[in-house]
Amino acid sequence: MKTGTKLALFVALFVLIGFPVIFTFISVMSDNWKYLLYSLPGSFTAGFIGLVVTLQHIKKERTIVGR
């Protein structure tokens, strides 16, 4: 796996998992749960799309190397 692909995988997972965790802490500290509720759809959408594209790219790299 190339360095760019590893970075893309890390970023996609961070957006998918890390952002909701960060906004959960912000919501707990501020006692305003709208921060979490408004961040979830965007984080999930961006993270999931990034993860799918990255996994397709990894799969493509493995088939090219396997030849």
C-alpha cells in the first residue's frame, strides 16, 4: 500500500470516527447536543464516501501488483 493510500485511509477513518468523538466531547462540555446532531450527517457522509473510494483504490492497487 502506498503512502498516499495509507494517508487517505487514515483521514477517512478519522472523519468517520474521530469527528463524532470530538463533537461528543464538545457537546458534553457545552451541554448543547446540537453540535453532535449537526455534525453526524456530514461526518458520516464524508467519511463513508472517503472510505469506499479509498478501499476501491487499495483493491485496484492489489490487483495491479498481483499481475
